[in-house]
Amino acid sequence: MKSLSEQLLDYNKRLGRIVKDTKRIQSKSRIEHNLTRLNNIVRSLQSNNKILKFLMEELEFSPSERLKKVYLSIAQIAKYLLESENFEETSINDLMERYSTYKNLVEQEWKIFYESYSKDSLAVLKVLKGTNPEKIEVYISRIKAAEHFTLDEKVYQKLKESIDQSTDLIQNAGLDEEITLFLKKVNKGTATLNDITEESYKWILKQNLLTKIKISFKKI
């Protein structure tokens, strides 16, 4: 029978093996986890790039030089990490931070472009809402759906279609500056009888809006 000291020695040896095996398992698990994170970044970057190319071709969206540089740096670092099999936590965390910066830039630049691209169409559609409420509400809804950057290409396709259809609608409505100003005041609830000119009255009759436009007394 082994003495207590011998039993303790055997136990320590077994414990040492268990610790080594555990470290190997943990190390493998960390590598797999970081590799998954790296793959997710690469896939997301590719998806973003695909959408940006679509926006550039279809909507003439123009990304800034800064955005292009950030994209290239992430792509180059990701390629290096994959080729060198460097899946260290610090390396992946650094890449995650860069990708977060890239995403924020994309969202900021899209927001600026979207406002410029859709502002005039939305303003006039709201003015024309009384002429064909259901159709115009669909246009407005589709345009507003693209307000925030998304990876869904269909959202941008509907945006472009709705802007084009809105342009046709506006042209066919025969609006001039005088009528547009009057309808804007109607929408805001500030129109008075003095705002109804001969031209705006003719247009109201032509669009069959005589019973759809309401002017009320001001509260004094």
C-alpha cells in the first residue's frame, strides 16, 4: 500500500495532466470562437460592399475617401490574420473596433445621401397626398423605409422605383410654384381664402379636389 505522500504525488501528477488537457481544450475553444468572429466580420464586410456597389451603380451614391480607406484596411488585416492563422483575442478585438467604425461611417454617409436624394420628392408627395392618398402613401412609405442603412437590396430598389414614380406623378399633376405653395399651406393648416388664386382654383377643379380641401376659421 502506498504511503500518503506517494498518493499525493500521484494525485499531483494526474492533476497536472488534467490542467494541461484543460488548457489545450480552452485554447482550442478560444481559437474556434475567434475564428468564428473573424469569419463573421469578413462576411459582413462582403455584404456591405455588395450593397454599396449597388447604391453606387443604381443611385449614384458616392462613398468618401475615408470610408474607402477604412474598408481597405479592414480587408487587408482580415486577409493577413487568416493567412497567418493569427486568431489572438487582441487582434480580433482590434479588427472588431475597426469594423464598428466602418459601419458607423456607412450609416452616417447614407443618412446624408438619403436626405438629399429623397427630400424634394417627399415634400411634394405630401403636398399631393390629397390627389391620390392610397398610391402616394405607398410611395412615401417605401421612400421612408430606406431612411436607415440596411443590407436588404430590395429596400433600395423600391426607393428608386418610388422616387421615379413620384417624379412622373409630379410632372403629370401640372404643378407650378403657385399651386405648390398653396398646397403646402393646406397641409400645414395655414391656408386662407386669400391663398386661392385663379390658377390654384383651376388646378383644384381639374384634380377633383374641391370637396377634399378644407379651410376653417382661425382661432383668435
